[in-house]
Amino acid sequence: MADVVPAEEFLELAGGRVHLLRGGTGEPVLFLHAAGGAGEWLPFHGRLAAAGFAVIAPDHPGFGKSDEFPDADGVDDLVFHYLDVLDALGLDRPHVVGASFGGWIAAELAVHAPHRIGSLTLLSAAGLRLPEHPVTDLFLLSPAKVAATLFHTPPPAAPPSPPDLDAVIAAYRDATALARFCWAPFMSDPKLERRLGRVTAPTLVVAPSDDRLIPVAHARRYAAGIPGAAYAEVPDCGHAMYFERPAEFAAAVTRFLAAHPLSGVSR
């Protein structure tokens, strides 16, 4: 697989600047990142771009290098934020791929503005309220527990090293932004499930089989609630899905995108 080197850009909106990475050519794919991974071009992105797609990966407000956008304090605000992003990028109905927290945003976007979505892919998306299958509270976990929760097979622990102050500050900023958007109600929109029938785009829901953060029942409920949605699971994988099994997740997504070209989307 050829390496795709992304370009770094800043998009000027009325409320501030959005940092994004862009790589590849072809039909546009707007990728909405999880709680982690802002500002990173990962092997997963490279595989999508190498498969013939123009991948656009912005940082959410308050994450990575994007500005705070202080007026945005809920996921509903992020829906309108990303409608502004689509307008500024000149994207009519792109493919939208969202992971975890970004999957929640993608689902809300598809519910509130179905006419702006060419296809929808949800990767272990947050956002549903299932009291019988609660989401693990990452804010309460020790650093040692985080890796065990996110990975089916945690990577080897790195040798001790002096703390990277910039990395610590960046992680704290991302965690603060996440809490701003999903603290109450925690990681969910109680109204979202009953609105999923509004989604009109072709939809793929993918889950890792061993998700210890967002139980697989959430993905299955998304697939059941979205008309015509396809569903798939990647075995032996934890919630850090495109970190742990990038090839498998990229293959599932690219097959779906290729089967639902934007040229076939009615305008």
C-alpha cells in the first residue's frame, strides 16, 4: 500500500479556525474522529485514501489544533458546526465516517440533515442511551485501566520516559472538550434512538467484537434503528478499533463506500 502524505489546512469559520488533514483523491470522505486521535493521520486514513478516496479529517472544536468555538456546548451544536464545515469545504453530500464520539456526531448529523449525507458509516458509535448496556466511564479509569479497556490485546507498555509536557497538555485539552459535549447526559442523547428512522443515506454499522467501552449492543441497536443499515463485526478487536485492526476496518469501510458511489446519490 502506497503511503499517502496528507496536507494540513486551517478552515476559517465565523467562530474560529478548524484544523484538518486532507489526503487522497476521489470521492470525498469526511472522517469524524473519536475522543482520541485528533490531529493524527493514521494508517486507517491512509488505507482509505490509497483506495481512491479524498479523506478529510477535521479536529472537533476544542480538540487537537482546532479553536475552542466556545458557543458550542452540546452535540446539537456540533451538528450545525459540521454543516458549516461542509458548506465551507464546498461538500454537498459526502461520505461521512464517524468513530465512537465522532460516530455519535455523524449519526446526529444524518438525523438532522439527511439531505447532506451521501453515505454514513458508524464505527462503534456512542450516542444511544441503553441503561441495560452502560458505557464505561473513561474519566474514572486509571491510565493503566484505559489500555485494557480500549484494546482486545493491549500494545506492549512503553519503557518509562520523562513526561512530554505538550502531550500532557494536549490530552488534557481533548478530555476537557469531550466532557463539555458529553457529560450530561453522559455520552448519549436520549432522543436519538427514536429519530434514527430519519436517516436516508446508505448506512454501514461496524463494531469490534470485544468492545469494553461501548458495548456491541449499541452498534446492533443503531443497525436495527436505521432503515436498511448493514452491520458487521471485526473479531478479536477492542474499542481502539482503527488503531488495533486498521486493515480490517479500512477494508470493511472501503468495500461499503465503493458499493455506494456518490454518483448514484440523488440530489
